[in-house]
Amino acid sequence: MGSLFRSEEMCLVQLFFQTESAHNCINELGHLGLVQFKDLNPGVSAFQRHFVKEVKKCEEMERILRYLEKEMMKSNIVIAATKEKEMVPCPRDVLELESTFEKLEQELREINCNHDTLRQNLIELMDIDSLLRMTEDFFEEAESLLCSEPPSEDSVYMTVSSYITCRRISSSSTSGPLNLGFVAGVIKQDRFPAFEKVLWRLFHGNFVLRHAEIQTTEELQVVRGAVKKDVFIIFVQGEHVREKIRKVCEGFHASLYSCPKSLYERKKMSNNVKSRMEDLRMILRRTEEYRGGVLTRAADHVQEWSSRVKKMKAIYYTLNLCNIDITQKLIVAEIWCPVSDLTLVQNALIMGSEQSGSSVTPVLNRIQTQQTPPTFNRTNTFTEGFQAIIDAYGVGTYQEINPAPYTIVTFPFLFAVMFGDCGHGLVMTLFAVWLITQAECLRKMKNEITDVLVGGRYIILLMGMFSIYTGLIYNDCFSKSFNIFGSSWRVRPMFFPHGPWQNKTLHDNHHLQLNPTVPGVYSGRPYVFGIDPVWNIASNKLSFLNSFKMKMSVILGVSHMLLGVTLSLVNFVHLGKFQDILLQFAPQLIFMLSLFGYLIFLILYKWCITLRSEMAPSILLLFINMMMFDYQPEHKFLFRGQKAVQIILVVTAVLMVPVLLLAKPLLIYRTRMKARHQVFGNNDQHGSDKGFSSHQKDEMVSIGDVFVNQAIHTIEFCLGCISNTASYLRLWALSLAHAELSEVLWRMVLQVGLKLSSGVGSLMLVLQFAAFAVLTVTILLIMEGLSAFLHALRLHWVEFQNKFYEGSGYKFTPLSFDSL
């Protein structure tokens, strides 16, 4: 429990162990996770360290493992979980694993390269097959265009255009009969319009172009992907023109294929292509099966390999932090570890030495140091989320009191004050319970949002449970109230003959006020738990809750700050700063109690006494007049002697300011002057100035700096008490905003559906309930919940922790294989 409320006591230990047992010893310390190694070679760059080659080899193996995992994910191969039996990493493991990984990577890359080549060949054969099948109609049309007969009137426009083109080519021919050649190929569909336009501009329409889209089959979709292609064939006269067209095709990355002129040769080629496609499909299947077998066998060991490589890399990285003697047989290291765990560290080193077969037991030597140790707060699954909130503000100074155990209670409670609704709190609690039960599954998703939710699942649980509690205090559940214990107010006694009301009174007035002086109207006993449900239907509900929540916020805020000031006393006592108790803690406490403690007393006293509304003085005006010393005869007081009490309290608070400002600097000045006189006295006796030590020279700083520093802290505290108290009014503001938003959603969404009585009323109610649920989750639970969370975080970081928490330490980062 001491570690929970305060960081662990740490010690600096020097280790001596043999080089042959280094791997085993560091391996055992890594499994223990309680040792932080110091860098004994701070002036040596990372590339000049002794084990830099081994670290690079481990990084190269990590790259290969990432490549293997990527290939397994592509092939939908499940990676087996880490086996429990794990060997201790040793130097020869680097060579063995490196050789295994290089062979596996080389084999896999060759398989992938061959697979890609075979797939590309199959794609080309499928394009040729589509070309041969789809160009049959084009060749028949070309033969019909060579006839002298003009097209009939029923022919389509493209046939007429082709006929005119052929006649133009024929008329331009001066060497005998028309002999058309052709260029055939496949082009991507999105490039075809530009390709056709370039051909028309170059050859002025002296060609016949035909194209058709290749129909996508399931096999083609798998092999080629979502790329759409067109088959095209261009009939043109002259080899020179065909050569130009080939160059245009090359510019548009079109694939050209040779296509025989005769029907017999085309069919023969088609049969040959289909035969080759079947052979390629079989080879591809065999290649994929072999590749899957290689990856499946590797998947059984990937997690184990990854764990071993990470451990080896961590061990070599740790060895680079140590010193090695000239004989290369002894390793010297310095570690930080908790004092309470020194025995565990020593046992781990002995176990590692025995595993390596070393005859020399490692030596531990605890050394004294002036260096500030790291801060180590032990956490468990429940407390680690709250400790993360504290560390996000700043890691605590060594041996400083830890705010986390107090935050476990105050953080969800202040959140719930702003989020008070037992219905919303119940939904949040159920969500947190689901997160707790599904934590392991959600961790495997490796998503940033899920990681945050899983890490803070117990924070969400407590926020939900505290919201249920404050919701019951506010008597608010989805903007509705519970009447569990029966209201303390009765309406019937207000009617004649006991009261002034009659039936006509109800018809003539929109608003009526219950009079507690009429017998039977008010029972004289407050509602058993929380706010009376009668306020839910009262027209002045907002005014009542406004006053109640504002005063409650002031009480909670001042109490929270007083807790922070009180915790500073615990720090002073533990660190032996007894002068600060008298010169800092006591004046601060008196200052706060004289002003804001008295403000809490006024609020509670006014709640406890019975006063008529016209006779009750305003607490705000009382406090303002108290600070201004404004006491007029017509001013009202709550009790006798209040004026004298208030004057004494204000004067006391004002007197604490010079005490905070001057007492501590003057004491420091006096102490230093005494030390200085002693030093000068010694110098006079010895006749030299060698009596000054470096530490004493550092202490003789300007006293003006001390006064300035103390003045800053005094002004910050005095003004901060006022601003921080006002800052806690956000509890009131966000609580009212949450309640009003909940009321608006009820009235404008769900209540409308409940009033419908037509035939479609049930359907509309279902739809409106769905809308109500969605808006409740998105606006009230997520947006309002996040807002309340951030405000509660600010209240703890700024208003609470600055009273006692410095947060200027550095975190204890041990060598731990569990965190790799």
C-alpha cells in the first residue's frame, strides 16, 4: 500500500558478471521486469557500441518477420499463438535464425516472382483468347466491305462510314486491287477514347477501326483484378501506315498480338492458346499450394521467432549500456531497482549464472549517489488507468505523494456531478462491463480507439456507477423522476376548507404555489434520499436546481482544494521539511479556511436554519460585503456577532499573505548568512579562501531570486484560490446543461411519439424511440460524456494537483520482456 500512495524507494546497484553468463542473467532480469539499466557510455554513439552488429542483425530479422506476416495476411493464413515453451536466447541463436530467415525470404521471393510471371503470362493468353474470339465478326465485316455493292438503307451508320472509308482507301490505291492489312491488340478501356482520337488525327479516317469490351469473368476478375480492357482491330492499307499505328499503340501501352488471316489458322491458334492456358492454370495452382505450404509451416513459428528476436535485440541493446573490461571477460552495469526487490534481483542473477554454467556468481554492490532516482508506482489492472491520468500531467517527483489513489474516488465523482443521470449512468456502466468482459478480444484488434477504451475500462465503470449515484441524488433518470419514498408535499390540504384553493382557482390560474405554512401541505420531513420528485413538475424547478447545484459546486470545489493543501502536509512530513509546515502549509490552510471555509459554513448554516424567503440574506452579497468591509445598518445577517467574526477572518487572511511572502525567504537568508560567516571565519583562521566548497558556492545565490520565486508562488496561490473556486462552478454549469439537454430530447422526440393515438402511432413510436436512442447515445453519452471527462481532468490537473504535486520526476522504465 505504501507504493500506492507514494513511489517506491529506489537504490542504485552496481553489477559484476561474466561475459559468458551475460545473456542468461539479462534474460532473467527481463522476465523479472524490475530493473532499469543506466547508460554507462553516454558519450559513445549508437554506431560505435560493442554489440551494434548484433542489434542490426536483429533489426534485419524483424524486417523479414514483418514481410512474412504481411504475406500470411495476404494469403489469409492464421498465425499460431506463442507457445509457452520458450528457450533462453543465446549468441548462436542470432546466426541460426538469421540463416533460417534468409533462406525463407529468398525462397518466398522466388516463389512470388515466378507466380507473378506465370500470372502475367496467363493474362496475356486470356487477352489473346478474347482477341481471337471477338475478332471473328470483325473479319467477316471486313470481307463484306470489300464488295462493290453499296450498303442498303437498313444498314447502321457505322457500316456506311466503314464502306465510305474502304472506298476512299480503294480510290487512293494506284497499284492494283485493294489489299487491306490489320493491327490487332488489347488496350485499357479508359485509354481507348484518346487512342481513337489520335488515330483519326494522324490518318484522317483512312482506316477501319473496330473494338469491343472484354467481358469480365470470375476467373479474369481474380487473375487481372478490376481493370477493364477493350479488344481492337484496325484495317488499313500499307505496311508503312501499319508501322505508324504500332508506334501509336506502343505510346498508349496497348498490347499487340499477331492474329492469322485465315480462319483455319485462327482456330488452330485458339486451340493452342487454350491448351497453354490450362497448363498455366495447373502450374499456378501448384505454385500457390506450395507457397501456402511454406507460409503455413512458417506461421506455426512466427510468433515464437518474433518473441526470440525481440528478446535478443533487447538483450544486446542492454549490453550496449554496460561496460566491458579490457580482457572482455567481465561486464559492469549499473541499475536502478526498488529496495524491496533487491532479493528478487539477486536470485534472478544467480539463476541466470547457473543456467549458463558459469562458476562465478554475479556480484551486487549497492552504491550511494546524489542522482535523483526514477519514480516507480506499482499498479494493477484496476489502478493503471488512473495512474496514466496522473502521469499524463507529469511523472511525480521521487518519493512524492501519489495522487492516483485519491483520483480513483474524486475523478469519477466529479465527472458524475456533471453527468448526473442514473439512466445514462446505467448505460455507461453496462458498456464498461462489456469492455471488461471483452478486453482480450478487443486488444487483438490493435486499434487506437479500442486500446484507449480497454485501457480506461475501469475508469468508465466507476464513472457510470458514480453517475447512477448522483442521478439518484438529483432524482433524474432520462429527465424523469422517481417517487420511491413518497413526496413530502401534499396538494389536497391546499383546498377548502383547510386551504385557500377552490375548483375555480385551478381554472383561473396557470401557476399555483404550495404554502408550507398550511397544515398538511409539507410533512416537515425532507425526502428520504435525493431531491423530492415534486420538483420535477414545479415551474420554478430550474431556479431551485440552479441555486442548489451552484452552492454544491462551491462546497465540493473548496473541499477538493483543501484536500490538496492537506496532502502537501504529508509531503512535508515525509521529506522532513518541517519549516515548510509552519511557513507554507499553515498560512495557506488558514488563508483558505478564513475565506472559503467560512463560505462553506454560511451555505450549510443557511440550509440548516428556517427563514422566510424575504428575511434570508443573499450569501453572495454577504461574502462580497465581507471582503469590502461594507456593513450598512440595513444589511441582514444570519447569526449574532457575524460582523465581528467576518472582520476577524478577513484580517487573519490578509495577515497570512506577508507570512507566505516573507517568512520563508528571510529564514533562508538568515541560514545562508550564518553559513557564510562560518566560512569566512575559517578562511581568516587559515589565511586563505580554500574553505569554500563547490556546494557552498552554489548555495550563495542572490537572495533576490529567492524573494522573486516566493512572490510568484504566493501570488499564484492567493489568486488561484479565487479563480480555482470559480473554476469549480463548471460542475454546476455542465450539470444543468446535461439535465436540460435530456429534457429537450424527451419533450421534442419521445414524448411526441407517446402522444400519437392513430393507426400508425405504434410505427411512429418505434421510429421516434430509435431516434431518441441514437441522439441519447451520440449527444448525451458520447459528446457530453467526453466534455465532462475533460472538465474533470482539468479540475484534477490544475485546481487539485497544483496544491501539492510537482510532477517533475522521470518514469521508471525497467527492462521487461512483457512490454516488448
